[in-house]
Amino acid sequence: MSELSFQRLFLDQQRTRRVFLGRASQGLGLLALGSLLRPQSLQAAGIGGTPKLAGSVVPLHFPPRAKRVIWLSMAGGPSHLETFDPKPKLAEMHGKPMPDSFTKGKQIAQLQGQKLVCYGPQHPFKRFGKAGVELCELFKHIGSVSDEICWVRSMTTEAINHDPAHMFMNTGSQIAGRPSMGSWTVYGLGSEAENLPGFVVLTSLGRGGQNQPIAARQWAAGLLPSRFQGVHLRGKGDPVMYLSEPPGVTRQAQRQVVQTVNKLNAQHDSIVDDPEISTRIAQYEMAFQMQSSVPELMDATSEPAAIQELYGCKPGDGSFASNCLLARRLAERGVRFIQLYHKDWDHHDSVKQGVGYKAEEVDRACMALITDLKQRDMLKDTVIVWAGEFGRTPMSQGGSGRDHHNAGFTLWMCGGGIRPGMIYGSTDELGYAAVDRPVDVHDIHATVLRQLGIEHTRLSLKFQGLDVRLTGIAGKVIDSII
């Protein structure tokens, strides 16, 4: 038997009945039809010569108001009572027992069974902008652009501990293994970035609070193919491990290795028909492209001095401000979902000092990001979301801090067709629970997807006989803030 005949026999033996039946329904006619109905799908597979990633929602369900999302995650649970939700009645009751009518039979984290004492806001509030929105005076820079922002003061969430609360805010489920919103967004819309991932994550560390870890599963693709997972770029030092070319290895040599490996993977995929192999091929190609695109992206020293001054950062220092500048640069390059985590918002004690530190770290940078995008005419098609995983209690913990709280907190949004300069919903007079138009995390997800042109009930994936969605069986678009 010749070597060629042996190879053919081996391939025939490796082709399973499942593969044969699956492929029998996919002739050249279907390929031609697909190229007419959705030519970008061929490009996503690398046939069109570009690594752009096509989306699954074609055409979009609605005319999109936004092209991208920048999600600013304040990890640890910011206190709404020292940031964006003024409570003069709580200030009056400082040091007095918390009325049982607010807390009886309710879920309280580490204060369960303890004496509950009202703890007034630790910083004064003042009015900002033409709309006269009351904010903590520490956030004067955000206050200066408050007329661009929609303040949602009636947020609620299901989780009351950090990791499951992050999971719920990111994936719509407290159970690990579900796709993050960034993954869903890229799955639905694809990516316009040619040499960068469609979903990028940046993290920064501050001071003045407990440094809670952020697990990589928070930006995982879950049930979706792994090509949709977020890529974590480090804001300081090498942005990606092993990104640089090894000593003695030229870029041309690496190109040959990538091409050879991809060719072998493609041959294997023709036998076993595994979607993860095509994902691996695309990721090898993306990694190679990132060797040139990422260093250029991360080198923000070319930014004008006025822009660096606006953000108040030294490019590449790993700060939240530096990451905000990188977020704008990523948005310009077509990245679809950009998520920034800033840690140390967990103030079980010293909440007054801690929020002071946080304001120094994020206030100016948030204003700069909004201002920079607006002057580049990009705010109109960029949704910015600022949120923690939950809020803090109006009762004291340890005499100078606040415990975790999920019954009421504040989130703000702007850009991408979100109504500016308005307040939506409210908590009660002590800031304990959302009482006016409560908003669930699923509602925020549904609203952001709506601005991207996607109906949240129609973005799903069949898994074990069920249609899995970011919003589960809940979620409603908040029409009033659009």
C-alpha cells in the first residue's frame, strides 16, 4: 500500500458518522448562500484575509445607538452614601438605633444579630451642573460633567458577598461558568478591531480598603466558544505574558511557526469537526498580531500633553487614570467591550478616609474619559457604566465602616443614547432599600444591549436543551433613561 493510500485510509477511519452527517448538509451551495447573506462570516474564519470577528446577530434587532461599552467596575462595593446618594435624614439620625421597620427579617451580611446603629454620611454633598444633581463634594470632577450622566439611585442585586456579586453583575448569574456580558456582546456584535481582542480587561489597585481578589472567571466566555473571553492586559510592565519575541527568534520565524501550527490544526479540524480548534487557530493568529499591536497601544506617551494633563496620569503607571486613557485608545481601535476594574472599595472600617482615597483615584479620570470621548465625537456611540457589585449599609460596622448591602445602591451611565442629566429612582430616606422604580442588574444588561441594537431575549445559546441568556428569564429595558 502506498503512503498516499495509507493516509487516505487513515483519514477515512477518523471521520465519524456524526461528522459525515453534519458535513453532508453543508455543500458548496450553502457556502455560496452564506457568502451572499453574511459575507463577514467568511472573514471571521480567516478566508477573507482579515481577523475581524463577525457577530451572530445579523441583522441587528434595532438601529444601534452605541457601538461599544466601557464598563468601570469599582470592585469592593462603593458606599452610595459617601458618593452619589445624599441622605440628610440619615445624617440627622447618626448614632441612633436603626428602626426595626427597615431591617426586620431582611438580609444583612456581617451585621446579622448585632446592634444596628445609624451611621450618617461622612462627607458633605453639594449640587452640580445645570440639573443641580447632589453629589458628594469629593467628586467635583465627575460633578463638572454631571449633566452628561444618568444617575440610577435605585439599584438592587441578588448577591451580598463579593465574588458571587461580581459574577451576578458580570454574567447575570451567581453561578460560575456563565458567559460574561463582554463575551455576550462580542458574540452578538463581533469586533471591529483588526489586531486586538474584541473584549479587553484592565485592572488597577488603589489604597484605603481591603484588596479583594478578582478572578479571571469574571471575564470568561463560559458556555460560549473561548474566542469570546476577555483578554486581561496589564497596565504596568509587559501587558501580556510572553508577548515579546524570544531571544534569537525573528518575527518571520514566528510567522512560519504560527502558519504551520494553524495548518496542522486545520487538518485535524477537517477530521474531528471541533469548534474549539477553529477558535485555537484564530487565537494563534491573534496572539501573533498582538505582538505588534499591543506595544503600540500601551505606549500612550505619544498622547498630547494636554490629554495627559486632562487624565492626570503618567501613561503606563498602571493607575486607574492611565487605564481610562488606554480605554479610550482601545475604543478608537474598534474594541467592542472594555472593562476596567479598580479595587479597594471594600470599607468595613474607615469609610470616610477610604472614600477620600478613592475619589482621588477615580474622580478626575472618569471626568477625563467622558470629556475626551465627547470631544472626539465618540461619546454619542459609547455606553459608559460606573458600578460596584453592591452598595454599603446605612448602619455602622466597627464604628467607622459599612457592611455589604444589596437592597439599594447607585450606578451611573452616560453616552450611547442614554438620557443625560437625569436621576432615575431612589432609595428610602435612610438609604437602606430602593423604593422608587427599583432596578435589577438584569435591567441594566437589557438596557445596554438595547442600545447596542440587540433585543436581550433574542440573544441566546442553546445549552443542554435550554436557551441560555445573559438576562436569564428576567430583565426589562429601562425606557425612561433612553
